[in-house]
Amino acid sequence: MSRRQRRRFHRDAGTHDKETPVLPDTLSQSLERCSTLPSLPTVVMRVIELARAPDVNTQEIVTTLGSDPALSARLLSLANTVIYAGYRPAEDLSQAVHRVGLEGTLSMALGCSLVFTATEHDAQALDLERYWQRSLIGALIARSLAESLSLPDSGALFTAALLQDIGILALHASVPARYRALHAEAGDHRRLVEAERQAFGVDHAMVGAWLAERWGLSQRMRDWIAGSHDPLIEDAGPAARAANCIIAAGGIADGWLQGEAALSLEMAAVEACFSLDTESLIERLMGLQEQLPGVANLYDVAVPERLDPQQLMLEAKMLLAERNAQLQQDLLRQRQELEALRREHAELAQQARRDALTGLANRLQLEEALAGAFDDAQRAERPLSLVFIDLDRFKAVNDQYGHAVGDEVLRRFGALLAELTQGNEAPAGRYGGEEFVVLLGGCDTHGAQAFAERLRARLAVTPLANLESGPLFVTASYGIATQQWHAFSDASELLRAADAGMYQSKQSGCDRVTVHPGRAPLAVGDGVDPLQR
């Protein structure tokens, strides 16, 4: 059953919804037919009825309880326990009821009645001693947490926490053999809850709420019981903070019975939700430990093994150290993952700006670099030359020898170009197809010519492919344009001029260098290749 179904009867603040908890039909019928469900004596049922009346008559409750000497004696004992150590001893039932309060009286009557009606068969099958230890510890914790939040419902929360697992007894009474096996296999409370949901469609919290409805307990009491396995709600309003007290109480009670190490784990979650520091929570738990023997004696429940506060603090500090170390590891891992993502992003960005075949800059990077270099040259009033290169008769290479050879020609030419432009501040790259561009910042026309001629000379002696018939040599046509003295209005015009020069070289027979004149006289320079200075 979904959480929405499990909380279908949840009461909104300020309402008094009477809807009965919804259980799967098979389980509901089994519970209805069961004659050994946990039940309450007539006296306790009457006390519940009186407690729910709009104008509660305390004296009538006292009179009703007085008809049960055992309950009366236990209520007097409760009123005189260490919990109420600051009061004068209560000498009669009326004083006891006023001191303990209506909710305290109700919880004592409910708890004692249920403890004493449990059968020996239940005790052997379910370890009722541990069951009631968990219930009493949880009840004390729920009340204490409510008091830490200044909630007005601490007594009612004590009762709800005391009864939060009553569905375990109901399920065992209804399907004893099946539930005994399930309970034994689960091992702990959390696994038991999951096993119940798989086996029955609901957990014992829902069954407990169903049983509480049969007993006539209040809607909010049923809601608290039903929601006792929900996760803690942070930044909650008053109603949810009250529910948190029940939820947290169950976890701490489990940890309490398992020892200091387990309890420190449960404390960590509660500290965050209730804004309690470790020392304050331990102090609160040690105070409850002093109250526990008197309360356990009232219910005829053995007192659990005492907790060692020093060991509990040590376990809490060890847990904090482990979590800090884990946090450091998590942070380191996150940094490493972030750095890996950054590197991957940088590599992808680089790949997007690199030609996959030659490894040189691609057209996008070339155009960006050209725009930046053009602006820099304008501001610094220094020359910028662009060499546009096109491999000659490249289509014939592809047609005659195949694209694999054509790709090898492009790769080798790219490697040669990278070698000759090493150390150049601007990139050399493949503009598209068999076209390449070299930017020469601070280089006049004569320097660009010297670079182009050096490249021509290297191509003449450098084969760009090795065929069965021998080495394959390829020539190129070059166009040069230089931005100096405002020869061109923008970077695009400079590029078009160099392209036009290259085209003129093609028209003139290939394997040559052509300089575009621009709109100004050719610069007079030293004619030295800037990459050989």
C-alpha cells in the first residue's frame, strides 16, 4: 500500500475526521474474526470514553478508576515516582489523577492493561519483554522531545508512543504462525516494517491505528500511531513537530536497546531535526534513564541494561569523525568529478574548434582568431598578414588514388604546417577541404612571402603520401594579404583578399605565391620570414 493510502485518514490541523483506517480486505477480515486481539478492560474503555467528552469530569474518571484496585495502586505509584519528585507524596487517587494529568492517567491505564492481558504464548513468540521495553523507552523519549519543543501535547504523545507498535500484537493474534516466521526472519524493526508491507500490504503502524479506532482513541492519536514509520519532517509546523516526536522516539528506542554505538547513529538524525546538540541530547537521555526504573516497575517490565554516558559520547564523537572523514572523501570525489567534467568539457570545446583529420584549428577557430588578431593589429598599429593556401589538383589525387590517400595527404600537410608555424602566436588551420590559412601577427608582406616560399620549398622535397609506385609530391597555391595602414576595412575583407590572391596563383599555373595589393602600397620590410627570426 502506498504512503498516500497509509496516510489516507491523516487529520488536517483543526479538523476531526472520523474515517476508519483502510486495510486490505483479507487482513481486515482476519482481524475482525480474531477473538484474541489485544483488548481493554471495561474500566479502561470507560476512562477513554470519559476523557473524550467535551467537558471532562475528572471526578467521574477518579471514581471509575477506583473500581479497579490494581490500576488505582499503579496510578498512585506513578504519581510518586522520580518523574514527580518535586511534589509532596500523593495520598489518594484524586491527587494522583490531578498530578499525572488526564493523558498520563490514560496512558498508564492503557499500558498496564495491555501488559497484563498479554498471554504467555505471545511472550514466548514475540519477546514481549523487549516489546514493552521499547514501548516504554519510546514513550519517555516522545514526551521529553515534546517538552524540548514546548509542545502542549507531551502527555498525549507519551500515550501514542506507548501504543505505536500495538499492531504487532494484533497481527500476531490474527495470523500467529505466519507472523511469528516473518518476525523472526526480519531481525530488526525497520526490516520488520518492510516485511509486513510486502506480506500484508500495510505495516503494523496502520494496524495499530485501526485497533486504536476500535478502542475509541482520538483521531490525532490514530494519526500519530499510523505515521510512526514515516521519515522525519524538517522545518515542520506544530502538528508535524508532534508527529516527529513519535517517529524519532521509535528510532532512539531501537538504538537504546541495541547499545551505545547503535544509539549514536539514531541520535545523529534526531539532533539535526530537533536542533539539539549531542551533549544536550545525551543529558536528556540520561535523565530519562533515571526515570525508567520507576516507570518500568509500574508496568512489570524489566529495566533494560543501563547506558554508559561516556561511551555514548565517545561513540557520537567517533561517528562525527567518521562522517567528517566521509564528507571530506565525498568533497574530494566531487572535486575530482568536477575537474574531470571540466577537462571533458574543455576537450569537447577543443574538439569543436579543432579539425579532426589534421589536428589544426578548424574554420570556427580560425575566424575567431582572425577577428581578434585584426582588432589587435588595428589598436597596436602593427601589420597582420594572412596566407591562404590551397593544395593543387587535390581532386585528382582523390579520384586517382582514393580518399584514403587524399586524407593522408591532408594529414601530412597539416603536420608540416604545424611544424613550420610552431611558436606562432596565431593559429594555423584547415579552412575547409584542401584549403588552409596561416595568420602571421606583426608580419609585413615581405615576411609573409618569405614564409610562403619556405613552405613551397619544403613541399618540394616532402612527400605527402607513399604509394606503391613511389612517393607522392603535391604542390600548393598561395595568396597573401596584409593589413597595414588600414588596407582593409575588416577581417572578412582581409580573408577575401588572400583568397583572391590564392585564386590568382591557381589561374597562373599553380605552385606559386600571389600578393594581393589591398588599397595601400605594399609595405617595405626586411623580407624575413617571421617564424625564422
